[in-house]
Amino acid sequence: MTEHGRPSIGPILELCGRFQQFAALVAACRLRVFAALGDGEHPAEVVAARIGAPAHTTRQLLNALVALGLCKRTPSGYRNAPLAARFLDPASPAYVGDFVEWFGDGFAALATLDEAIRRGGPVGLSQSGSDLARLPPERLERYVRGMEQISVGTARYLAERVPLAGRRRLLDLGGGPAVFACTLARHHPELHVEVLELGPVVPFARRRVAAEGLADRVVVREADYKTADLGEGWDAVLLSQVLQTEAPEAGQALLRRVAAALAPGGLLIIHGVMTDEDGTSPPHVALMSLFLLALFPGGAAYPWTEVAAWVRAAGLHVDHFGRLPSPALTAIMLARK
Ligand SMILES: C[S@@+](CC[C@H](N)C(=O)[O-])C[C@H]1O[C@@H](n2cnc3c(N)ncnc32)[C@H](O)[C@@H]1O
């Protein structure tokens, strides 16, 4: 953008303004504005009473949500736009508000990104290792529920494409709330899955396994994947969104342990946020690297070519790399022992 041949300040102002867009979205989720609107049409005063805020600030927020396309202005007040009704009203089965709120928690860390960059890692509590147990319970819950809400579609995509037919034992390291484990097990009735997770996340995973009626084929073990005995002879190992939360040395050490635990011919599935070789593309993935840096010690969106080099150094053959369709930011790498 230029003014009389000189760069315009417009793009800088636009970047500054994006913070307000995100802040409005997070505030609306935290205040349950979309729930307060539900499937009705309400004046600001009614929404204000439901969320326990003054009418004038509620109106300001609602007007901003209209500007963002998340709400509609009507003659009698406001209502949810279809996007908000589908994804941001807790009554919807496709609700992702906890994921948005988890991003909101991360926003506090991004506000001190300069300090995180200077220090070489998160300022304050990270979201991994022993820090997980020190997170306030509601923050831990948002993290885990956020993972759960955002990974349902991705897990289905993986289940339909990753060649697991004929493989019977899968180890899922850092399996979170077991969405991937359960989805893969449902898709492959012969498959038995063991999920390794840290203590604070284990109850969430076990609840999901029980709710899906998969306790006979999906087991959740409380263990640290860096130190636990990973066993041997696994037909497949899944590392979903794990390497991006670890420093390069830790990721490489984990890959060596995984390679030792795989059976000959065993399949390693790496799913996560990885940039292209240049580290700068795709743009959304390169930016996500900063979020990972601010939240996880050593966290980064590594170039997939670097991850592939680690996998080869661990003695595995890389067979495939591909990106998931938009809006997913993640990619899949498959390797064989
Ligand atoms: C970003 S989440 C990914 C969860 C899940 N695999 C997914 O793709 O949705 C990373 C998970 O790894 C777990 N984790 C982190 N460090 C771990 C460790 N040392 N041992 C076991 N699990 C760990 C975290 O608790 C968290 O649930």
C-alpha cells in the first residue's frame, strides 16, 4: 500500500487493530454473550442483565461483534450470526468456545512475547511438564477442552487417511483428551491404543474413553513420555501436536525412543504444526510458532524438513508429508521403521 509512492501507515494500523478483534471475541466467549443471545433476538439491556454487566458496555461489545460479523443488528436488538450460532453458542454441538478462551489465556503470554523471546522461553507458567499441575484448574480445563473441541474434525481426517488397516497396537504419546485415540479406534475395530499422558490430563482422557465405550481397546496410562518405558513391538506410534511443544534436543531424543519402540515395519505418524523449509510459510503457521514459543519451553513450529531430518537420524524412513486442508494449520508426516 503506498501514498504518493511512499508506504502508507495503513497496514501498521490494521495490525494494531487486530488485537481488538481478538479481544472482542475472547471477551464475548468469557462473558457468554453468544449463550445469552441463544437463538433469540434481544436488546442490549437483556443481554447485559444475562451476563451481569452494565448495558452501555454490553452495547459497545455487541456493536463490535456486529462489526466482526459474529452478531447481527436487528430492529429489536441483536442476534447471533450463523457463524457464532454454530461455533460460539455453548448449546451447539460444534461449540469451540473453550478453544477460543484457551487462546485468550495464551494472549496474556503473547502480551509479553518480547520478554519470552529475550529469555528464550515462556514467561511464567508454561503449558507442559510439571507446570501443568500448577495451572489453575479452570485454565487446565480450558486447555484440555479446547484441545478436545478443535481436534474432532482433524482426528476424523487422520482416521480416514492414515494407513492403519492391519495394524493392531498403537501408542499415542501425549494423547491429550484421547480424541485421536478414540477416533482411530472407532475407525479401525482391530486397533488397540495406549495413550500416555501426564497426571492432570489423564482424568479427561479416561472420561472420554469411558463415554465412548472404548475401555476394552483404549487404555490411558499416566506416564512421562520422556522417561517412561515405551515398551516395544508397536505397530504404530502417534505424535500429535507434541514435537511442536518440545525443544529440538528433546524432540530428537523422543524420536529415538519411539524408533526403538516400533516393530520392524512399524508406522510413525507425526501430526502437528510445521512450516515449510523456509520457516516463513505458510504465514499462519509461521505466526503460530510465536504462540508455541510463548506457551511451551522450546516450543516452535519447526520446518517439516528439519523434523524429517530428525526422523531419519532416528533410523526411520520418511514416506509422506502433506498438509491438512484449510482451516487446519497442521500437517501429517508418515515414516516407517
Ligand atoms: C498440544 S497437546 C496435544 C494433545 C493431542 N495429542 C492432540 O493432538 O490433540 C500436548 C499433550 O502432550 C502432553 N504432554 C506434554 N508433555 C508430556 C510428557 N512429558 N509426557 C506425557 N504427555 C505429555 C500434554 O499434557 C498435552 O496433553
